[in-house]
Amino acid sequence: MEHLLFFTGLSFLTVHEMDAIRCKEWKIFPGLALLGNKRGYLVFILAHILLFFIVFYQLTYNHGNVGFIKGIDIFLIAHTGLHLLFLKHKKNEFKGWLSWMLIIGAGILGLADLLIV
């Protein structure tokens, strides 16, 4: 299967975003944290509907555009870096091994896809 590493990384990211709801990730986002819990949650959820729509649309109707895939690979790496940057944030609830397996796994898979494909 072409881009197996990419699709595995995207799967890790998708499940991470489910975990991000449990961990109230919007509370560590600059800007979203100012909205309070209810509004931050709402904006976070609605933004992810739009973001995942764009990803799925691009992958479906642009037949796996390699440039788009490479851009997502880079995002997976940067996303891991941002989580490491905010590791000590007082509202960061990503503490468990599963949360970090998803975050780091997505970044490693994005890097591997960039290097191998």
C-alpha cells in the first residue's frame, strides 16, 4: 500500500485528537484558553470538523496528492514538537503513556514517510 506510514500517522493523529478532547487541549492553546471551557470546547470541536473534512477531501478527490501528503507529514512532526514545547504547561493533561504514544508515534511516522517515500 502506497503511503502506509502516512496513513498510519494520520490514524495516530486522529485518535490523538479524540484523546485531546478528554485532555481538554483547548486549555493550553494560546487564544482558545481565553474563551473558557464551554466556548473553547465548541471552537476546538468545530475547527477539527473543518480540518478533518479538508484532509479527507484532499485525499479522496486529489487522489493522494503527494505534496499534500508531505505537508501533513511535516505537520505531524511539528505537532509533536509543539506538544513537547508545551509539556510543562500547567493545564497540560497529556500525562499517560497512551497519549504520548499517539503524539510521538504520529511524529515518527510522519518523519519516516518523508524519509522513505
